[in-house]
Amino acid sequence: MTRKKIEDFINKTLITGCEFEVEADKIKPSTSLRSKEGLHIDADGISNLAMYLEEEYNIRIPEAIEDRWHTIKDVVDYIEAKVIK
């Protein structure tokens, strides 16, 4: 597992996930998940993203961690720390 593969999975999920449907050109590591200028994903959407990640990487993501995710980079960093050892 590499950081690139994690980024690719997250980006693909954000682009093709039916509740996200984010435009590919909006996805950058610094893109805000929640702001209107960013992806504008609400708390339920963040929970759904966490669910996809839990299933893909066979990990458990506490809600308190989801609350700390502000950018795509935050998500990638967390998953990388959990799955790449």
C-alpha cells in the first residue's frame, strides 16, 4: 500500500461516490472538505466517506477523528498512518 494508492482511492470515491459527485478539478490535497469554497461535504457525508474507508482498509475510524478532518490531506494522512507501517 502506498500513499498514492490511498490518494487515488479517496479521489475516486469523492468523484464517483453517488452522494459526493465532486468535480475532479476540485480535488487537491489542500481542498477543504466542508467549506462552500471547497467540497461542501456535510457531517453525514464525512461519515459516509469514513465508512467507505473503513470497508476498503479494514479499519475503524472514530467519529472524533472524522471531526478533525478539514482537508483531503488530513484524510490521506490519517489513513496512511493507519495502514502503512
